[in-house]
Amino acid sequence: MQLRTGYVEAVATAEHRRGRGIAGAVLAEVERLVTGGFELGALSASEEGAALYTARSWTRWSGPIAALTPGGVVDCPGELVFARRTPHTPRRVDSSAPLVCDWRRGDLW
């Protein structure tokens, strides 16, 4: 199943600015955009960032993670990927199923 997915990338707050609600404010706008225009939101998180996403109702994708590259499907074990359902997410989406992103330059996830 293909889903129109809003992929969130490179969310970070300078260490000396953390704890002031900056990331939450940025994510509130990201979530508004994802909810309004996509069937699913997805992001790859660091161990440090995982608690922030969990607190904002993003859920860890428990299934296998991969990327569709010009050379074929490449498994991405160890990626910490979170997803956010939207009102447009089909009910049959199963977070234990494989999740494969399209290739792009840079990090696969």
C-alpha cells in the first residue's frame, strides 16, 4: 500500500535552548501540515528525541524499515522511526508491517 506521507527531517534545538518549548512549537506546525495534507507522518528520531515525539502522539514503527533506492530495496535496521496517523490514514495501516521510504539524496531515513 502506498501512502502520501509527510516526512519530517532535521528537527533539532541547540542544546543551550532546550527545554523552552521551541521543538514543541515547531512540531505543532509540522503536525498541522501533516494532518492537513498527508495520510501519514513519518520521521527518524535520535534516542534523545524519542521522548519528545512519543509525548506528542507519534508512535514507534515496530515493523522492518527499508528504503527504495535506485539499486533496489535496502534494509535500514536500527532506525528509530516514528509515525503519526492523520484523519486520512487508512484503518488497515499496520505499524508492524514493513515501512519503505522512497530514495532521496542524503540519509535514507
